[in-house]
Amino acid sequence: MDAILALCAPALANVPTWTQAGLQALSDQELNDARYFTIDLSGSGYDSYTLSKYSRDVIDAVIAQHPEFAYGSFQFRDMCFEFRRDDVAAEMNHRHAIKEEKAQQQKEEEAQKAEEEARREAHIQEIRAYLENLLQTGEFEEQYITLPGYEVSEIRAACQEMTTDGYQFGEYRYDSSAGYPDYELTALADGRICVENIKWAENEPNDIYAT
């Protein structure tokens, strides 16, 4: 065992040492390359059987001298001792934990964003359904309405969708190229909506305004 340890000594004299700041400065690839420290004894003159026979004692002796090594093993085919560096592994685990935390945070943010988008789309559909029903059943030429519980941006989006050429519901159609569309919707800054029921007004007898 002492003879094998003597053969390991030159390699052990070159074991890299890092401060915590030094480890943090290493790239992920550099850290991965430094995770294991290998002592090649393929040219030592000993066969694999002899090296393997005393490997446990050699490994324990090396780790006693180098506490930065977490554990060691003997690679029979390659005739080498391989030691895992505890300090490097700890830094790798720390980085992995940070990445996992960021990934989880991103996942939660994406889920929240999707939930908010789904809620926004549902609100827009509710506003559109209300306005469509109001136009089809209401008897008015123009009126201002307020829809509490909805964001101004949601109200504007609903009005914008409904005032896009080609939008149609029931007997109503928005087509600005035809001269006058069947209705107009104007979303105001205070959240109110100016609703013009042009189709209804055009179909009403003129004498209703006589008084």
C-alpha cells in the first residue's frame, strides 16, 4: 500500500485548490471537468488485480490527506483511482438548485400569465355578449353604458373586435365600407361605452320624433 501511495504522490501534489469565490468563478464546463480527480497508474508496473486488492486502503489514506475528496473508487479496466471533489460537487448542486428555483419561478409566472390571459379573454367575451344582446334587443339610437367589474383595456378590446369589418351577430354586421355600419361602439377613457344602434334608428318610422 505504501508503494502505491508513493506512486500517487506526484499526482496528489498537483491537486487544484479553490476558494469559494474561485469555485463560483468557474464556468459550468470547468466545474464539470474538475468534479473528479484521477490518478492514472496504468504505467506503474502493477497489474489491475494488485491495485484493486489494496485500493480501499489507498483510497482511505488519500481522503484522510485530502478532505476535499468526498469518496474514491478504483477503475479496474483503466487502472486508475478516481476521487470526487466534495467542494466542486457542492458548488454544482448549488447552481443546480438555483436553476431549479428559477425554472419553477418561471413556470409559476407563465401559469399566472396564462390564467390572467384566460380571465381577460373570458371578460372580453362577456362584454361582447352583453353588447350584442343590447344592440339586438334595445330600442335606442344612442346611449352611454357602464360595465363595472371590467378593465378599461378589456372593454376597449371587446369594442375593437366588434368594430372590425366583417364582424357579424344575428342580423347585425359591422361593415364600414358600406357607408354606415349597423352600429358603432366607442370605448371612452373613463370606462363607459358609447353605443350607437344605427340599424334600429334607420328602421324606426320618422314620425316617432314628431313630438
